[in-house]
Amino acid sequence: MVDVSGKQPTDRTATAEGFLRLSPEHLGALDALPKGDPFTVAKVGAILAAKKTDELIPLCHTLPLSHIDVTFALADDGVSIRASAKTDARTGVEMEALTAVSAAALILYDMLKAIGSNMVIESVRLIEKTGGKRDWRA
């Protein structure tokens, strides 16, 4: 684990995105799944995953998250997922935002797999971070 004790805490944010490619059958089933509303379940699960990032990713620092937001946008061929995380800490929240997107995609996959396994999780990436030494944008 990297020693960040010499750094000053600063406000930090990170935003990540990903895409779950779906068939027309999957898209048509989103409103009537036996497990419930897939977007509510995926949002809550993504937030919980972000809060546990340090338990999932070896050598990742434990961070006091001050905010996590997860949103979904339907497309003709799937669902776009975006997650933003905020903290006031000595290290960034990129891993928390990426974990939230990944977990949301996996949760949606799980809720839709009874229809078929022909789904693809793709394009999970960091798109922006602020705070620390430098800001960055894809």
C-alpha cells in the first residue's frame, strides 16, 4: 500500500462510465423482472460496492466517501452507466467510481441473465478526476 500520510487531504472527485450491451429481448424485459426494478437494485448495489472498494481491491486505501451517485441511460442497444464519487482525503476516489460502475453492470447482468447470457459489459473507464496534484479528463 502506498504511504499517503505526507499528503494533505483535499476535496477529490472521480467519474467513471461503462456500458452494458443488451439484446432487444433484454431491453424489453427491463420493466417486468421477477427480482424487481433493476435500476434501483443496481444503484443501491453500486453504492454499497463503492463503499467496500478497499475490501475488493488489494492495496486500495479506505476512504471516507462523502457522496456517490449512480445514473443509467437507456440506449437502443443497452444501458449506459455513470458513477461519481466524492471525498475529502489524501488519495483519489477513482477506484470507487470504477467499482460502482462495474458493480452496477454486474448487477444488471445478474438480473437479466435468465433471458439469456448474450450481454456484454464494455467500455468501463475513468472519464474525470479532480483534486490532488492534478485534475484529469478523458
